[in-house]
Amino acid sequence: MAIDWQAFWLTLQLAITVSAILLVLGLPIAYWIAFSRWRWKFLVEAVVALPIVLPPTVLGFYVLVALGPHSPLGRCWIALTGHTLAFTFSGLVIGSILYSLPFAVQPFAASFAGVDRKLLAASATLGASPLRTFLRVIAPLSVPGLITGTALSFAHTTGEFGVVLMVGGNIPGVTRTASIDIFDRVQASDYAAANETALLLLAFSFAVLAIVYGMNRKAWVIGPVK
Amino acid sequence: MEIVSSVQIREDNLDNMRHFRSAFIAVCLLLATAPGFAQGGKKSPSELVVAAAADLSAALPEIGNGYQKKTGVKLKLSFGASGALTQQIQNGAPFDLFFSADMDYPRQLIAAGDADTATLYQYAVGKLVLWVPADSPLDVEHQGMNVLLDPSVKKIAIANPQHAPYGRAAMAALQHSGLYDRVADRLVLGENVSQAAQFAESGNAQAGFVALAHAVAPGMLGKGKYWEVPAESYPRLAQGVVVLSHSLHKKEAADFLNYIKTKEAADLFQKYGFILP
């Protein structure tokens, strides 16, 4: 049996969607974490970091039950979209966004916090609004962190398994990702096909990370000169 | 002043290290005295490790409890799809016995030399039912599989036919009724028949093909209504058990197998939704 390209393509789509959304969603959260002086900020930081320590089964369980049709929240979702969160691509996207959130937000926040505060003060003194300061000073100086965060959330979503197994329902072209496909083939003793897909995923993941870290190195050199 | 403080720091570090070392030794001692760790995972002979098909998740614990009261031998149960468990056994999983949801997987293990031919025994026959939640408007008890054509049925849960016998039975029943092509795009696959039941029970799928054993299990009884799929529409789910070749407790496993053949055990299988061969 050949490689299930549909599953592979679906994994790519999921990872691209999730890392793109997290890039947009993660920026304000990271900005807030980096610059807020609220005394209870650590609580928000803890919530953002939760998915690192929580098993995917916890997330899967909540998507299935707390957001299922027997819960008020789940009924709201069904009224809005006409279907349950489970067994849909959007369900996987939402699950993956939660699951990969810290992998995007933490590198973003760390690089924002690392920007020299004197530059921010200078920018403000010259009359720039906070948004302008962010776009012209903070963001350009944080390119390596942005790349790292986006790459990690992309890679982490590519490698996702537990949540998808619990709420996906294994539908070809909708929720059967490459990791699920490999699992199925191993269960069915089809080692040759599992091996092909596994090798492809290994090579792909390595290539993505190598390219990103390579670019990142260059950005480190160029970034501050710009 | 500076020298003094650096010496101080060094002593503090040494102190910390001593604390760390004694804590480390304490943890090691603790681990060494804990029975599981000391034996490197080797179990005592009064324990049998059993791999069992997902449809046995209610019946086997009760049978195991009864057996333990009688003999003192404790069962450690692992549930999963029969195909997945076969897979694990072939790769050296340390089970003593394997209760499959069909006869093919045990035979496959025998052919590969992983199970003892003489021990193969058909302990029960499973039944497939179509299950819907109790508050569902679908009249499954009278209309049977035709309820699947109702537009309110968006997802139908079945076990993965690639490695779960109940999944294959569900596919066969759908094909037999001629409904397969009309519902194929609404099927969602559970990793095993328990997950299919859980998809339906949580309401995420509006209907599910599950084991009768699930429909009458204490956790699900009363939460739904079901229709028994006619036996002629799917291959008989004869379920077999074997003692595995790598078991270090073949004598104890054989004793337990003898208990499975008694009327007492058979009654429990019947109570939990199986029929007897």
C-alpha cells in the first residue's frame, strides 16, 4: 500500500491553519504577557502554559463531553454551526489551537520582553503610538522569536495525535491525519505502509525545523542591524 | 570580605549537595523496597495479566472478582480492539491470556506461534446492536436500521473495521441491509467498540453500532434504547480465548480457563449481553 497522501495533505492543512491563527491570536496575548504589570499576571501565564503539562486526553475529553451536545456550551456551538465540534475539521483546529497555544505565545512573549526598553522609551518620546512602536520597533526586533513560535506551533500540530484520536472519528479527508493513519496501519499489522508514512513525516518534520532554525540564525545576525 | 562570602557560598553549595545526595539515596531506597520496582516489573504468580476485547469491559471484571474470591488469583485486565491487542502480543506484550472478540485473531496468534493451540476455547458469542440515546426521537426499537436514514442522524459511530471485529460486523450489517452507500459518508470510527459506544453515549454521534454487552452494561443501561441487529446480517461474533506461549504462568492460566468453562462464568457472560456457543 502506498502513502495516504490525503492524510498527509490534511495534516499540512491543519498545521498551516493552526499556526496562522496562532500567529494572529498569539501576538496580543504575548504582548500583554510581556508588558502588563498586573499583579495576577502569573495566573494568565499559568493558564497559557497548561497545555504543555496537560495530557491530550484531558483536552479530548472536554471537547467531547463539555463541548458535546449534552452541555449548554455545546448546544450553543451546534445552534451556531449546525454540527458538533467532534468529528469535524474545525473541531480539530480548535483543539489544536488550545493544544499548541504555549508553543506560539511563549517564544513570542520572551522575544518581546527581550527588546531593549530604552528603544521603546525613545520611540514613545518621538511621539509614536504604542501600536506604531510595536510594528516599527518591537516586531522587527522579535523576528527570531516570531519565527520560532510559529514553527513550533506548526510542528507541534503536525505531530498531534491524542486529541485527534479522541475526537476525530477517523474520517478520511476530514479528520484522518497522518499520525492517525500510521496508528491504524500499525494496528492492522501493515508495517510496510506505516514505515513509509512514518519516514515521510520524519523527513518532513526535520526539513521544516532545519529550514526554520537555519533562517532563524540568519535573522539573529541581520535583525539588530536593520 | 569577598573571600569570606565566596567560601560561604561554596559551603552552602556543598550543603545543598549533601541534602540532594541524601534525598536521592532516600528515593532510591524507597523505590528498591516498593514491591513492583524491586522485581523489575516481574509479577507474583497469584496474578494473571489478561488482554481482553473491549466488549468484555463489564463482564470480565465481575468474573475476575468472583475468581479472586475463590482462588486468591487476581486478574489484571487490559481492554482494547482485538486487532490492536493481537498486534501488541505479537510484539511481546507480557499477557498470560487473550480474550478476543472473534476466533480469527487467536488463530492468527496460534499460527505465528504466540499462543497454544490446545487452549483455544470459544467462551461466548457477541451480539451487535444499534444504539441511540434515550432522549432521541428515533424509534430504533421498531424501525431498526431504517432510522439511520433520518436527516437528524448526522454521524453514526462504528468500531474501526480494520482491527475491531464489531466494526466488521457493523459494516457487514449495513451492506446486508443495502444502506451502506447511503450512510457511508456519515460513519465515524472509534478506535474500538468501546469508543464507538462512547461517541454515541456522549451524544456526539446520534447513533452507534455497539456491543449488546455495552448497551446492558451498568454505565450505559437506561441511557439509551437499542435494537438487536438480526444475527443473519453479519458474520457470527464467536469469541475465543487462548493462553499465550510466552506466559510464565501457564498452570494458573489453564486453571482460570477451566473456571471460564463453568456454568458460573457462563451465567455472567449471559448477564452481560453475550449468548453462549
